Amino acid sequence: MSQQLISSPLRLLLPAAAAACLALTACGSETGPSLEELEQQIAPSADAAAPVTDPSALAELRFDADALACDPRITGNAPGAWETAAPRNGVSKSAPLKLRDTEGSGEVSVTATVTAPDDSTVETQAKVSGSDWAEVDFPDDFPDASLSSGVHTVVWTTDKGVYIACDGFKGD
């Protein structure tokens, strides 16, 4: 008898035996969480109070213009599905900075904090209504701000200090 004929049934039996073992071990386990419990775990209600983000962690965020991402990576705590927009080419006069909640869960007061290349910071407030964009212009809407050459980091938080998102732009 050839070697191939003997090994072919073994190749078919091994995956079937592994699947049977997995099925048998799952049958003896406890019942998992209900659908309602799972939904509460992955989709907290919008009225749940999100934790305030440590200001020192936010102060360390820096935008990398090449990667188009902020480092270190921090997950947003604010309820909603947030999007940001900022210029991706160097700006010489004004940078429109935008934020919105695509879920449009109401009106949210937000703060935009911009860290300049020299590590100085300025901030301004805005309101996000529904799924509409909140837009501020840098430096025009920021008291005592000026546009300098280099990478600027934009950190968005709620007016209560809950982290939403990080973005940035490059000044010419």
C-alpha cells in the first residue's frame, strides 16, 4: 500500500477530532452573559459620566505630521463617535480645526487646546450640536495665539476635561 493512501485518512481525521474536542469542552462550560449584559459592556449609555482624563497625560500628546497620528495613543473617554478635521498641508495664515460626533447625541461643550512647536499652549471653547461640525480657526479664535512654523497638536476635550480626540497640523 502506498504511503499517501495511509496518511490521507489521518489528515481528515485530525481536524475532525480537534473540532469534536472543542465542541465537547464548550458544552460543559457555564452560560455566558445575556445579550443585554453584552450591550451594556460594549455600548455604555450616553448619560454615563465618563472619567476625567489626567491632564498630564494630555499634555504629553504630540501630533506626528508624517504618521497623521498622535503619540502616545490614548483612547477617547467621551461617549459618541468622534471625528476631527485639520489641514493636512502646511498652513501659513489660518488653520480650520473641526470636531463632530457622527452619532449626534446632543449638544456638547468642548475645548480645543493647541500646543505649538515651542510647547506653549492656548485654548478656546466651542459647541458641537448633533452631528454638525464645530469649527474654530487657529490662531484667530485663540486668545494670544500666533501661527508658527512646525507641528501643532490639537487636543479636544469636553468642558469637564474628558478626552475626546487628538489631531494636528503643520504651520509653514
